[in-house]
Amino acid sequence: MLVAADKFKGSLTAVQVAERVTTGLRRVVPDLEVEALPVADGGDGTVAAAVAAGFERREVRVAGPLGHEVTAAFALRGDTAVVEMAEASGLQRLPAGVFAPLTASTYGSGELLRAALDAGARTIVFGVGGSATTDGGAGMLTALGARFLDAEGEPVRPGGGGLAELARADLSGLDPRLASVDLILASDVDNPLTGPKGAPAVYGPQKGASPDDVVTLDAALAHCAKVLEEAIGARAAEYAVAPGAGAAGGIGYGALLLGARFRPGIEVMLDVLGFAPALERASLVITGEGSLDEQTLHGKAPAGVAAAARAAGKEVVAVCGRLALPPEALKRAGIGRAYPLTEVEPDVARCIADAGPILERVAERIARDHLG
């Protein structure tokens, strides 16, 4: 039995989901062998999943999205590091109820990447998602040695809004170690940098951007790409329309400028976490996340787990807080059946507040249905 589920956002971490499912299963089958492999798709929770899989947690002080210092973590095993941009530049780093769509910076994410380099990393999995920022990765690049200057030769203001003042970009001072590192951009979105499907238009409102802010940010990022094209040539324009450029407020674009390879986040993480050998040992796979919905089917962790398990001929069921997919959509994704908490407790507020004990009861049902 393999439990490979993502977090229930706002209720349970991926590690806690695995623990609760295991407890419920063993209430019905006490001697059941259960292997837990908490998963993530590159967004928040990615470092925790790596640590649960045996990576070492490393902590470092970096700049948060508003410039205040925060303690952020990355994961390291051998010469492979897992860096999660949300640790430094995520929405969770903003004070409650505070958004800063025009001024939030990814500078701390660059500092995290630098810390991974300092720790000897030769492969860096850069998980992006859950960002508070829309600066096209300019802050990150600045922390790694790039310069973004206004007409007076002064550094532009932090955040996407400040890029409107950009007159010159200089990437010649980038950390030379980046040239010899395998940097993997792990994301579950493939948006371009700007335009109707770009970072500001699609994700800006989630970060507090008003319609006017979205227009401002889209123009500023397009201007930044144009200035970078003057500095480094046509590849700056090519990267702006490449899949993943718009991930996490455009930090995907900055990562592509650093030479990153874009890969779907869950595929990367399954490789890094050692999913394939765990799958071989499993008779049944339990995956899941807080809400199984249309978004799940577009690169989220449960879809990635189910696709890999189906390819290996393994049966898959899913746990979730809320189910918003019909049975036929689940089957197309490789999930035989989903078990939402709301089947046990119809009160959604109680499901969120008491997710752990309710999930144990759901796991008991799975054990009776599949192991009886």
C-alpha cells in the first residue's frame, strides 16, 4: 500500500495526510504494510515533501517579499537541492490580509538559490508556485548578481511596478556557478509571461492586483522583456512566450534566463522523491489533495501520481476534502474512485476544522472496500 498524496491546503500537510490515512487503514487491517511518500507539485509544501523523503532540511535567513528578513528552508541530499520559491517569496510570507502586487519582490528566492549553490548543489529543482510576487523574477536575478537600472543608472524599485522605470539590464554579473548547474524549473502551470494568459492577467488578482494593477504589471513585464532583449538578444523574447515563463508571477521567466529546463512540477518531484521504486512495491496507491476539481487534471500532484500508477498497471483511489469531478473524469485521470471527507461529514466547515480525524474514518472505508 502506497500513500502518495499532496496537502489538504489550510488543514493538513502532505505528511499529516499520510499519517492520518495510515492510522485509518491500520484500524481495519492492523498489520498492513503502508509506505508513505508525501508528494508536491512544486508549490508550497515541496521542501517538506523532499525532507519527508530523506532530504536534509537547511535553513537560511533571506528577504521576504516586502524586504523584511525571514527564515526560509531548502532541502539537500548529496548534490541535489530542492528550492521552493514560496519559502522566501510566497503569499504566506505576507502579513494577514496584506497584499503588495506592485512591490513584492523575489529577491529572497534568489538568495535561497545562492544558498543552495553555497551548499554544493549541482542539480537544483526550483519549485515555483504560491507566490506573492509579479516581478518577472527580476528580484531573484538581482540577488544572483544581475542589475536592473533606471535612466539615472540607479537600481529600479523592487517589485513588478518598478520595472516600468527600467532603462538598462545587465546580466554579466550573474553568479558564474549557475552556468554549471542543472537548474530545473518545476511548475504546474505553462502560462507565458504576459498577455491574456500571462502572469499578471491570470494570477495577479489572487495576489491583490486590481484591474488597473494588472494592466500596469503586464506593461511593466513586457517592457522588461524588451529591455532584456536589447541586453542579451532574441532569447529574452523567446523565453517570454515559452511555457512556464508566467509561473509564480513570472519568476519562471527569470529562471529560463538562468538556463533552467521547464518540467511539470509533479513529474520532477516524483523522480526526486523516488516514486518509481515505491510504486513497484505497492498493490494499491492512495493519492489526493484538498480539492479534487478541474484544476487537479492540469498538472496537479494527484493527476501525476495517477498517471504514473496507471502506466504501471496499479489501482489508484483518491482522498480529498471536496470532490468536484464526475466519476468519468476521475477514471480518465486513472483514479478508480474518490473518497471525499464530505461523504463522512457533510458540514464543510467541520471537515476543514477536523480534517485529520475525519480522514482517518475515510481511510477505514478504503480499507473495507479494497482490503476486505
